[in-house]
Amino acid sequence: MSIRRLPETLVNRIAAGEVVERPAAALKELVENAIDAGATRISVRIAEGGISRLEVEDDGCGMTPADMALALERHATSKLPDDAIEDVTTLGFRGEALPSIASVARLTLESRVAGGDGWRRVVDNGVVVAEGPAALANGTRVVVEDLFARVPARRKFLRSARSEYAACLDVVKRLVMARPDVGFIVEHDGRRVLDVQGGQDQLSRVAALTQRDLAANSIGIDLNRGDVHIGGVVSLPTYNRGIADHQYLFVNGRPVKDRLLVGALRGAYADLLARDRHPVVALFLDVPGGEVDVNVHPAKTEVRFRDPQLIRGMIVGGLRRALDEHGFRSVQRPAEAALAAWQQEPVAPPAPTLFAAHLPYPHAPATHLFGADSDSATQALLRDRVIDFAPPRDALPMGRAEAATAPVPQGDAHPLGIARGQIARTYIVAEAEDGLVIVDQHAAHERLVLEQLRRGMSGQAVPSQGLLLPEVVELDEPACDRLEAAAVQLAALGVELERFGPVAVMVRATPAMLGAIDCRKLVTDIADDLAGYDAALGLNEKLELVAATMACHGSVRAGRTLSVAEMNALLRTMEVTPHSGQCNHGRPTWVKLSMDDVERLFGRK
């Protein structure tokens, strides 16, 4: 079979398969071109999710008619002034976007340079069909219509207009977030969905594009190591989402979806979030051009670092330190939700015959509460009847409230206040200087146990408690192999075990802090965790995640009655323990209603 040169139109369509897989990909290329042209204001108009029409207009430098003709040829670019491909600082340079898009759609390109005349060039699926003068301000306007209309094999794989629009909006949001100095307007089917002014600072732009309450539930990041800088915001662990759609990552101003960076984020939040929860993150990484290769992916969404371990270590270590410093903080949304759901309704006066059920004084004869004018039948019914509100003495829980006269500790020293009681043998109610605090005892203690186990991994061995009779746990051989390989590290966590034949291990001691636990279930869960976590993780990283499972085994369960002393001890320990604001799964361990909120609930404000 002879070799032949492919026609130009087919070459462009093949290139389009790399660059333009859907409307969002075409939109990304057009907006990047506008940014690289020095635009300060960019308008984006989308119709039917971009399938029928995309329009991008900017106030950048514009192009002359000769430049417009070159821009529609393959491998022609203004973004690479010399052959140093590794030093490219623009968002794109491959020079294939416009001709590739024009080969699979009807593309109208209009542009004007300062002091010149506007020019218009129309290309319909690779064929120039019209050109001539155009009336427009300085800058460029690109209109893409009927994408893949003549390529049915690609058109049929497009999703619904709603799905394509969501992808387009996500692409634009990432570019908008990367350039807070540029103003953007985005319209979809004639409806304006985004309008941000240029000249914003980075944090304000991030807040404008994510959720309003992110600012109150996030931590600022500012890290430097040599020439590498990482900035941005990360959410508190208790402020999370079910999908990772709000993780915005940038390298040298370029939006990326890089596996190394995503893995580093997952490592930073490893034992702070459940596996199916994800933080809200906007991280901006600045690296010298020679230390990163942005050309490893046709759409430039992935990068390759010269020193990936440095980048991963900076992200994991830096985010960890920032989260440690703010570990006591927790998302406080229940107060707003309670106030929003509260509905005050007029209460009718109770009927006289039911009044006795609401008597405020125990042991008070009902007749003392009625005047001489009261209904005689009612008085006869209630005469000499005593209403006793005191419950049986043996029904009182151990966690009953302290005397109301006990002093409230100072807010700065003890922000969680002093325990006043326990609700449903699950929640501790405390009075703080500035409000009412409710603590989930199981979630809080689970976090405290985990932090103590983590200290054991850092060299401070966890005290263990020897079993009177060592327990033999039978498992399959691979599970026993994994436990045997990790035996030394598990001993630092207080779990002492040794191999007992090919399909069993003998447990000699467990962490003292866990108390009486089911050894068989604990060891089985540890073996499952060692097998289940990502094979790319090292043993120490796996054991950090295993520690979360152990903490769950040994934490104070919901349904256990605590004494007031135990409640206060838990509160004091939480105040000095990192990450005590959230449990191991990312849920808050405590919430607070300020006194203002309480008074608003009761109509006092």
C-alpha cells in the first residue's frame, strides 16, 4: 500500500479531534486567545450550550487582514517569538485552534487594530466563503456556528445542550478566576449569567465565582520555597462537597486538572474528610518556566514538573500546617438554618380544664392557682389535686446539668464554655461566654483519639494495654502478609501482633485509649484498609488513614451517658487539639448559637 499525503482539510479535521472535542474546548481556545491579545474586557455569548453558536469578543490588540489570514493557517502563531518552546508564557501557542475550529464549523473572524480599519473573514468547514470590511471597535470578535454540523460522527457524541453549557461555564469560570485583572461578561441564550469587573484581587474573584460563604469558611494559603510560590484559599474540612467540581488549580496562570496536584490535595485532607467528600479549593502555583512542561497534553490541561516531589510536599505540608493552625474552627451554618426555619405563631390561651398540665410549680395544689371567680366545676375537678413534676430519682441521668450558678469561663481561654448537660445521651450542651454550644460527643472524641494516634506515628508511642489472653484472628494469607509487614508501625500505634501460622495473626495488645474493644473486628478492619487504599500511597500514608478506623473503634459512642466532669474534660481537650472542629469524616463536631441568635429565636430582638 502506497503512502500518500493527506489533504489539508482532512489534516485540519484530525487536528480538530485533538483540540476541539466539544463546544467547551473551542470556547477555551477562543477565550485564551483573547486573554493573550491583552484584552481588559471579554464578552462571551453562548447559544444552545455552544452547539449552535459561540461568540467571543475582546478589546485586545486586534489583527490586520494579513495576520487574520495567517491565523487561519495551521502552525502559525504570534505566541512563540523564537524557538524556545519551553519558555512560552502565554496560555497557548500551538497555532491550531482557529484552523481546527474552522474546519468543523462556520467561523466568522472580525478584527481591527488601533488606527486601522476592521476586516472580516468567513470560513465554512475549511473553505473561505467571504471576506471584506467590518465595522467594530478595536479588538477581535470570533463567532463559531453549527459546530460539527457536517461531521455527524462527532456531532452525535455531543451531550444535551444543558450538559454542554455546564461544561462551557466551567471552562470560562476557571479562566475568569485565573485573571482577576480582566473583566468578563457571559451570556447564555440571551440571559446574562456572569458579570465581573476587572481589577479585582484574587481572593475577591474566587469568592465571586464560588459560594458566598466560602470567605467565612476558608483559610488563606501563602507559601514560598525558593522560586516556587503557592497561594489561594482552601476550605475548612467541614465545608465540603460531594463532588470535586469546586477544585480550581492553576499553574503559572493556566487552569489545569493535573493528577499530581489533585492527589496532593487528597493527601492534605486525608484523615479530615470522608473518601466521598471533597474540599473547595482555589490554588495558584507559580513555578519558573524551566521547571514545568505545559506541553504534555493537547488541550494543555495537564503539566509535568521537573521536581514533582517538591510540589507535592509543598502542597501536602503547607496545607496541613494551615489546617492545623485553624483546626479548632468549624462551619457554623446551623444557626442561620435554625433562624430561617423558625416561625413564630400566635398561641391561643389554654382551656381551663387543661391548665393543670402546665402548672409551673411542682407539689402546688391546683386550687391555689384559681381565683374565686373561676369555674366551679373546674375547681371541683382540680381541688386538692397535686401535680408532681419530679421524675423518679433513679431516672436521673449521670450527665444532668450543673448548678446554674457555676461561673462561665472566659471566652478567650475556654471558647467552648462549661458543660450544662447532655441531650439524648449524644449531645453535650455547654454555656459559653458568647452563646450556646452543642457538641457531638462521638464525633469529637473520635477526632481526639485520632490525633493521639497520629502523635504515636510521629515518635510519641501510644500506650498499649496487654490482653490477659492473646487473641488469635484468622484472615486470608495476603491480609496476614500485609499486617506482618506493618507490624512495627502498628506497634507505634499501640497494636501489638505477630504472625500465627499462614492464615492467622495473634493480637497481644491494643491501644489503652481504646478501652475494651472487639479485637477481631479491629484487626480485620485494619487489614481491609491496608489492602483498600491506593497502591501509590506509602505505608506511613496508609497507616495515617488506618488510624482513622482505629479512632472510630475507640471513641465515646452516642448513647453513652457522661458525667459533668467527663463532659468538661472533653471540652477542654477539644480546645487544645488540632482539627477538633471536625470529625474524621469532615462533619462539624460542635456548633454555636450566639446569644443574639437565641434572643432572635425568642423574639427578643
